[in-house]
Amino acid sequence: MAGLLARLRAASDALTEYYAAPYRASFARAQRQEDDLFMMLVLSEALGVPNPASYYTLELLPVVYEDFHDWHRRMGMEHSPLENISCC
């Protein structure tokens, strides 16, 4: 019985991989775009864009500082656009 369950689990994993593999890159791209938008919303006040929700996004700044360098490089900015954050 245990051997049958293991083989069924392996078959299920193989089918999941077979059907999910073609879409993995598009899911990763969509996730990265969502993360970039989130970073832009959180840092919008610091970048000079008025943000009506800045009171609520202020507490998220320590969370996004870790990914800030990768984000501004991906957005095409050679150096940090913010004076108070020097990551490069």
C-alpha cells in the first residue's frame, strides 16, 4: 500500500511539473512586476510623487530597503535616486 501511494504521489508531482513548467517564467515575470509596483508605491513619497497613502506605507520602508538596490537597477537607474539611501 505504501508503494502504491508513493508511486501515485510521484505521478502527481510529474503531472504538476509537466503542466506548470511552461507558465513558470510568466508567473515569475508577473510577480516581479507586482513587486516593482509595490516598491514604487511605497517609495513614491521619497521619489517626489504625491502619495495619499504615505502614512500607511511609511511603516513598510524598512521592509523594502533590503530590495531597493535590485529595484533601482531593474528600473534603469545607475545610482540610487534617493539622497538618504545610498546603496551603491
